[in-house]
Amino acid sequence: MRRRLGEAVRIQREADGYKYRRPFAEFAGISKRSLDDIEQGNPGVGEINLRAVGRALSTWNEDTPRVILEDGPIPPTKQPGPTEPEPIGPVMSEAEADLAARRIEVAHMSDEQIFALADRIHAVLGVEAKRQWLEGAFEIQRKARMRSSE
């Protein structure tokens, strides 16, 4: 079952545009070694790493690896292709969209709350999204402080 899971992870990772393991491992928030072990079907990979990989693959969720290990179905592989329209104009990243939706909430969050949310964003969207989110969140707080002191 582990080899079956490893092959399914590799196929979907590549379909998601990650030719190499290291960038995908960073996006998923796990070590390259853990991803190597998963894809090679090695035993001993922890549930946390399996769930992180499941969240990071476009057609999976955090429970998919466990379902596959229990001989359940493998989700269909979504192949990137020309049928998807090209974005027109500036496109907001998922981190920016989340921040826009939380603007009022973020203005009143503690640093601890901001970093906790940023860690969740990192786990799902990667380090660059976390960086964007943190920069935006602290900018919102700075502006809120300036308005309140006027």
C-alpha cells in the first residue's frame, strides 16, 4: 500500500507542476527526506507528514493519504492544460485574498494570533504566502494604529 501511495503522490506532485521534490516538500512544509520516504514507499512516515502532503496536492485533502493506505480510491489526477483561461489583469494571491477578507479582524489581533494564522497559511500555501500574509497583516496593524492615534 505504501508503494501505491508513493506513486500516487509522485504523479499528482508532477501534475501540479512540481518536477522536483525539494520545492514541493517546502511548499508542503515537510522535509525532502520525508517526501523521499513517502514517494519510495518506506515505512515510518508520520501522520503529520502524510496530512501535510495531502493538503498540498491540488486534488487531495489531508485525509487522502490515509484513505489510499487503507486501499481506498486514488483521486483523479488533474493535469494542467490549455483549457484553463489565463488571468486578466492583476491576480490576488490566496494569502492576499485571505488578508483582504480578514482586514478588520487583523487590525485587532495580537502578534501571537497573527503568527499562528501565518503558520497555518504556511502549512497550506507555502513560505512565500506566509511572508506575504505577515507583511500585509503588520501593514494593516500599522495603519490601524496611525488612524487610532489621530
